[in-house]
Amino acid sequence: MEPTSPSKNSPFPGPEHQEPQTSVPAAASPWKEAFRQLIKNKLAIVGMIIIGFFIFIAIFAPLLTTYTYQAMSAADRLQPPSSTHWFGTDDLGRDIFTRIVYGARISLMVGFFAVIGALFFGSLLGIIAGYFGRWIDMIISRIFDIMLAFPSILLAIAIVAILGPSLQNALIAIAIINIPIFGRLVRSKVISIREEEYILAAKAQGMKSGRILFHHVLPNSTAPIIVQATLGFGTAILEAAALGFLGLGAQPPTPEWGRMLSDSRQYIQSAPWTVLFPGLSIMLVVLGFNMIGDGLRDALDPKMKS
Amino acid sequence: MKKALFLSIAAGTVLTFTACGDNGGTDNTETDNNAAETNNNEAGNEGGEEASQPAEDQTLIFARGGDSVSLDYASVTDGESSRVTQQIYESLLSFDEDSFEIGPGLAEDWEVEDDGLRYVFQLREGVTFHDGTEFNAEAVKLNFERWADPDHEYHFADEGYAYSVYGTQFGGFEGDEGHVIEEINVLGDHEVEFVLNETLGSFLQNMGMSYFAMTSPAAFEEYGSAINENPVGTGPFQFVSWSRDDSIVLEKYEDYWQEDLPKLDQVIFQVIPDNSARLTALRSGEIDIMDGLNPDDIDALEGEEGIQMFERATNNIGYLGFNADKEPFDDPEVRRALNHAIDKENLITLLYADMAEPAKNLIPPDYLGYNDDIEPYEYDPELAEQMLDDAGHAGLEIDLWTMPVARPYMPDPERAAEVMQANFADIGVTANIVSMEWATYLEQTEAGEHDLFMLGWSGVNGDPDYFFGNLLHSDAIPGGNRNFYRNDEVDSLLDQAKTSIDEDERAELYEEAQEIIHEDAPMIPLVHSIPVLAGSENVQNYVPHPQTSEPLTEVEISE
Amino acid sequence: MLAYTIRRLLMLIPVLIGMSLITFSIIHLIPGNPAQTILGEQATPQAIAQLEEQLGLNEPYLVQYFDYVGGLLQGDLGQSLRTNADISSEILPFLAATIELTIFAMVFAVIVGVNAGIISAWKQNSLFDYTAMLIALIGVSMPIFWLGLMQQWIFAQELGWLPAFGRSNPRDPVETVTNLYLIDTLLSGRPDQFWNSFRHLVLPGLALGTIPMAIIARMTRSSMLEVLRSDYIRTVESKGIHKMSVVYRHGFKNAVIPVLTVVGLQTGTLLGGAILTETIFSWPGIGRYVFDAIGNRDYPAIQSGILVIATMFVFINLIVDLLYSYIDPRIKY
């Protein structure tokens, strides 16, 4: 075995990023049991409420506000929070509450698609590497090593520099930098399952590789993947905000939270609300995903049950 | 007395902090408004009797947003480089402290002969470079030849140096067709002549530019292409050290040719990229002058004790250009209609916090030949819509090309595009904002791929030809004329004005050209922006020059 | 142990080659003509053509790649397009600035994180435990650029307790030898400057150190909990040794490995994460160097900056791995 070489290197890591040590659930209904554990976890419940709230405002954004996120008004520049503008206005006189609400759509969307993308390609490469082994494994693992040799935000910046700054390219960059994280996780799971008796039995019966992979190997790797994906949402949202902050993500007038922060930072003294609310929103969403992720890990990891 | 003064300043600082704590520093201007107005701009000169006591520590810290690129001034065009090299180097002529009026510099006197084909400069005697080398006619010849000749041993072509400003100002390089300097002759130890093969109206203006300053010949010998990090000139300050992206330290040159100058012992150019951090540093006294004050902070700063503000005269234009080679922008009526659509005042309120003037001509207002009789296209969306309809282009859909980087004339291009997009929407024109990487943007607009594009231009020598010749002359296609504007009459007026050396004649020619240009409307002139600086009240005699930077020779710190 | 070290070093070779390939490709993948970008909107076509020629970007890729690697092996990182200076010497002060900041942040993260983790584990389910873990959870969810901005606003701009930018007082420049200001100021015998540089480190250091601190606290707590539950500790405890010393002496010794892993990992991460902190606090470090280089399309500088950071990261990981196997030889590879 290779050493458990340090792998995860996001500057905005979620919790420990240990690979969750989930063994193949043996009980009759492991998922039910896990769910029972999860809803007993208070932090996870709080996390679900937070995320539920943000999903709600993202979906019903137009109903929650009477303003549009791009409408400018010279007369309303930099107004402090009030009953007409709950979170105040920015330097172009736009309503910050409205921009936060619409921004929830952007952040959740980026988190979702970046994780799905990374998950899909990461799992694919991880399965191929783990199942076929040998030189295929060699090449894929080395590629993962090389990608992980770059601090991830730096790699994302380089990718965006190549593709050009836009929300879509930021999303692609975040998906790419997360591929090796899922890839390694899946690979190690596949390797440990590969030699299990029932797989060997399936092989002996002449089952095709593809069928074995999708019917046996993949389902048995889901638990750690789910945990990692949940935590990954938070990380992806943070990374997208960081790119936006550096001007490499969403472009105006898109109400992306990170971009709102950097656009307003010069007003931090004269109009602190312009910086306060976007930052709080980012933190809350990430916190929500981290709470759920922690709860899921505890629920799915039998070792932690006491 | 000194002590009392110090205390009052300290009290001012304390007040500032309380004010910020209470209301975010937005609204504490009422009481001290009068004081602020007198402080504004001229405070440096009229600091009053008690304030003019020079302080013991004559170190000035000038904070700015970005670092210099190179201290080989002629090879780079960024303002942050010349800001520093102006302290170290001097040119043959110099500009007046707040205008582009030329006066003696390293040359005490000069004559124009042969109807502007020959210039003879009498150089100042007893001037030495910081390394002790004597300044003389040979040094002048060497400096000019090294820029003109790409094969010159000090042109450093192999090391990647390019002296593009020389090419722009003197019609190219040695061997190029348009290169106007035929030869440079040393007539005596301190007398040098320039022989031109064609008259050049801006020749003397060019001689005042900080790009054409004098470097010590011995320094080329010693440092070679590392001259960009080891500047040696004749200026009031000499180079001490440079830590990249952080600070450049200069100290007083003791043998400076002007008696009792400079007054400062040390000047430090400090990089602080963030506007608000720079302001904090000024308020806490860590720095003395800051460039790039956020216009929104002006209100808060007015009346703040211990702080004064400086306005720099405007010297640029931000514009929205049409591609006259493309339909329907080949129709002047369409261009005029769209000129009526933009609300410049609103743009200035939103993006410049009123620190800009609406533009009606290409050149800034205090330039030679500025035609103030031009009636600007008034903001009138209904008229604009009507005109567009009459021209048969109602409901037009256009691509609005937006520059990806901020410039002094366009501090936030993306936001400006959003504002103008809304203006166009009001007259039924759909503007799609198109953005791309900066170099691509410049290449594609040069190649004429665009409909409408946003760009600007900053003056370097106070000469109108630098604007007209580069932006609206048909010779500048492909090149700076991204409007693809061709008008033979305008071309001929500009040519005459360029080669004429009679100022009045030039002014008339430019005024006439502006009338035609206004009628043709090849672009929508948007704004001339006014940069604002802030400084400690103790800074005396600081006068911002329209050229984006100025020598700090006379500046002094008072107690 | 030696064999393992050699094996780990050999494994680095493909990684380093891959890294050089990636950084080299960046030049050719980034759109835009570098000559045009460098000269800007006021450049003449002739000037652009001239600069293009000088940059020699017209040679075949393969030739350029081998030139590049050849240069790297001799410690030559090329010349910056923007400043014309040798990158290998130009980059050193930036690197030193980042190293100083990173070490400071890491020391803070370890001291606070480890202690908070140990106490939390020891007093499991106490108010302290809950509070510390809630703070840690918020800490890992915090956008560091926002945290930095808020700290700068409150402690520098509003309260005026600490400087808002840079590494030292501009009026009193530090005499540089190593470019690590804390060391340089001591070398030149200037305790006042030392104190000043230290004050400049505090805000960016805290901002940068917060996330690792939170992670270390959580990691320390969970590994301490495992150790504390073990029979070994119970036995020691039954012998009546004072509890605090048990926790610290025996417990931590066993929890050190997972913590070390996190420490190593996070130091590497900090190198990359520093880009955001450096932007906010005007810290002239390597993160900002790369970011500025991207803005200026200074390809050799982008390449080299990324390569330098990645190389440091790889070697820190290597050192951590080696330490790991040194401290606990039971781990088989």
C-alpha cells in the first residue's frame, strides 16, 4: 500500500477530509439506520434547515423582493439598511437583499454542478484505475498526484486564466480541481472491494466487468462518496466565491456573492453593509453543508457509533 | 508652539476615529465645510504662518495602487514608472508646474531655425549625473540615438526592450520612412542641434516629456540592460533601493544643480493596492500623499482635520466609438442619434462620483485648439429614438464591446457598460455587452470586428496631435483609429496642424477639424475624468500636474 | 527508512515532470498576444511586431519546452516580460514574504488549535468543548477573504490597533538580508522594528491561520478522544497520575501523527491560500506575484510563480511523509 499520502489540499477545506471509513453495510437496512442516526444529530438538522432556507429563497427569489438585481438608481446609492432596503444598497444603488437572494441561485448552482461534474469524472477515473489496476492505475494515479501537487485555488486560477473569466469557466475549473479528490476516494474503495468474495464469485460466473462495476462495486462505495460530496458542496461554493472575489468568476451584473464582496470592499468603512451581508451568506451556506456532511459521516460510519 | 500644533492635529485624528465609529464616516462634513474648501488644492501653498515651519524629518511617503514596471522610463508607458523616474531624471525642457507650457530644463535656452527644421539647444553647465558624470551635448546625442536606433548597443533589443513612445512621437525609428529626426550634431560641449527632415509641431512639447529624459552615459556602460533597475540621472533625487510590489526609496541628490533644492531628504513610493487601505494609512499618518482616492470618499474627507485634497487637471478622454465600416454605423445620422442617447451626467454621478466632466470634443478642455463653441449632443432619448426611426433603424440590436480593464478615464468599464446598456434600452436599442481578454480586445477592435466599443486615451505631452493623429486620422487605420473614420478634409487639416509650428495657426486648424468631426460624429465622447489625490496637511507646495505625475522638487513637509 | 526515502524521491520525478509540462503549457493556452498586452492600447503596430520578434514565441513548442526545462535545471526561471528582470532573483523576496506569513499563521494555528482540541477532548461535552467546536465549525466555513476584510476593517480601520497593510513601517524600511523581516530586524539589532514587523504580521497571519486552526482543533480533538478511550490511558489514570499531565504527556504523544498530517497538509494549502490574504493586506508575497503576473499576462512570471509554489508544496508533503514514518515506524509501506 501507498502511504496515506496527504491528498486533499483545498485552501478552504471542509472538515478533516479523512476518507470516511465506511465498511460495506452489513445490516438489512443500513440506510434507514443511517437516516435515523442523522436526524438524531442536532447540528445536522440545523444544517438542513439552513440549506433548506437557502434553497427556498433561491427558488422563490422573484417573489421575495420587489426590486430586480440589476436595477440601478443614482439617487439610492449606498443607503444603509432600512425598511425599504433591508440590507441597504450598493454603490450603484442596487438593493443588496435582492442581490443576495438571487445570488443564492448562483452559489447553489455552482456548488451543485461543480460537485456533480467532479463526482462523475472522478468516479469514472477512480473506478477505471481501481478496477483495472496495473499501468492504467499507474497513469491515472500519477495524473491525480500531479494535479494535487498544485494548491487547488492556484490550479483553478490557472485554468480560469486559460479559459477566460466567467461563471461557467469558474465552475469548470472548480469541477476539475475536485476530480482527483473523488477519484482517489473511489479508487481506494474499488481496490478494497475488488477482492471481496462476492465480486470474485461474480467474475467466476463470467459476469462482464461493466456489470460488476455498476451492480456491485459502485453501490458499495456510495456512503463515503455521499459524505465527500456533501462536504464538497461547501468547498465548491467557497472556491467559486474566491474566484469571484479575485474577479475570475461571475461577471457583472451577475449577483455572485464573492464578486459583490470585492466590488464593495472599498466601501467597507463608509458602507459596511455592502460587505457584511454577502460574506455572511457565503459563510452560512458553507456552514450548512459542513454540518450536514459531518452528520452524515457520523451516521454512515459505524466506527463512530457509540 | 510646535507642541500645541501637534496636539491639535492629534486631536483631529481622534475626532476622525470617533466620527467613523459613530456613523461610518459618511456624514461628518457639515461643520468644517469652509475649512475644507480653503484646503482644497491650494492648501499646500497657503498653509499659514505657523504651519510653514519645516519638519525635522523630511521624508515623504507617496502611496499608490501599483508598482513601477521599469525605471528605464522610455521603454514603458505606465504612469507608475514615470511617477518615479521624474524624480530621478530630467529632460531638456520642462513643463510648467500645472500645465503643459514648456520652459527650460536641462537646456537653458533653445532656438528654432530653418522654419522648424533645425533646433539648437544651449545646455545648462555644471550639471552632473548622480554618478558624478558631467552632463553635456554628447550625453544628449547618445540618449537620443539609443532610442532611435534598434541596433544601438544600448537599445537592448535582444533583452526585450522596446522604445515605442519614441516611435510614436518622432514618426518611427531610424531607417523608417516617417522618422523625423535626421541627425543630431554636437556643436560644442554644451550645445547640440537636432536636424529634422520635416517640421513637427509637437517637437518642443516632446522635449519636455519625461520619456525623453537623460541617463548618464557611464551608467549604460556600467549596468547595461540592468539600467532599468539602476537609474542614474540628473534629477533632484537619486535612487536607493527598490523592493518590487512594495516600495522604491529615493534620497536627496546633494549636488543637484538648483540651489537649495530639493527640500525633501527622502521620498518613498509605497505600493498599497487597495484604495481603502491606502486611505486608512493616510489617516493614521503612515503615508503623506495617496493617489487614486475613491471619489466616494471625498465627502467624508472634506473637513477632516489634518487632511487636504488635490485635484489633477483632466488630461484624458473616455469614449464610445463606432465602427464606421459597418452598417448601420456608416450612416452619420445613426451615429448622431446614438450620441443623443447617452446620459453622461448620470454616468458621471454613478461611476465617477462627479469627479469628471462630460466630454463634447476629443481633446481635454485646456488643450491647444479646444473648440468650446461646439454644441454638445444633448441627452434626449425621445429625439434619439425619433432620429433612429427616421434613419430606418428603429429597434436596432448592437454589440457593445466593453474593455476588460480599468483605466483612469474609465474606472469601472463593466459598470459603465451596464449603465449605457440601460440608456440604449430606453430608445429601443438592444445592446449586448461583449467582453474579452484585453489584448484580444485591442487586436479585434483594431481589425474592425466590433460595432460599438469603449476605449479612451491619455495625453502625454499636452499636444492635440497625440489625440487627433492617433485616433481620428485615416493614416491610423489599422491602428488607433478603431472608429474607421475617414474624412479627407479632416486628414488634411490634421496634417497641416501637425507640421505647423505656429501655435495660433495650429489652434485654428484643430478648431476647424473639430467642427467637422462633431458633425460626422465618429464617436460618442463620454468624459474627461478628474483624478483626485489626498494628502496630509503637512505636505507643502505639492501641485499635481495633468501629466499624471510631477517632480517633487519643491515639496516640503511642515511641522 | 532509507529505502522508503529513496522510493518517495523517485516517485517525485514523474510528478515534477508533469508539473513542468503543465506550467509550460500555460503560456500557450492563455489567449491573447503577449506583445499587445504588454504595450497596451497606445502601442503602435510596429512596436508590437518588434516586441513579438524579441520574445521569440515563434519557435516550435518542443524546442521551447526543452529550453525551458534546461533552464530550470540550471535554476534559471527566465526573464519577466514586464520588468525584464531575472525571475529567479526577482521572486526571492516575494517567496520569503510568503514563507514568513505562512509560518506565522501555522504557528498560530498549531498553538491555538492543538490546545483547544486537547482541552475539548479532555472536557468532552463541556461548555468549552461545545463552544470551541462550534467556533471551529464556523472557522472551516469561513471565506478567508471575508474574514480578512472584516479584521482589517475592525482592527485596523475602525480601532486603529494594528497596521492595515504591508510588512513594515514605510518610513523606516527594514534592512533586508534574508527578507524574513522578523529575522532581519533582529540581525540589524532593531527590536523596535521587530515589534513593528510583528504587528504587521498579526492580522494577515490570523486571517490565514483561522481555517487550519479550526481543522487542527477538530482533528486533535477526535484523535485525542480515541486515545483517551484506550485501555492504555485508563491504566495510567488508574495509577493516580494527575489528569492534566496524563492528557498532555501521554495522550498527545499518540495523537501526534494525525495532527502532523494535517499540519503538513495545511502548510502546503496556506501557500496557495495566501493569494487571497496577500491581496487584502497588500502583502508582497508570491501569491500576489502570480496574481499580478496573470493580470499583466507576464507568462514566464506566471509559469515560474506557480511552479515554485507547487514545488514547495510537493516537498513539504514529502517531508511530512518522511517524518510520519520516522515518528511511527510501525506504519508499513
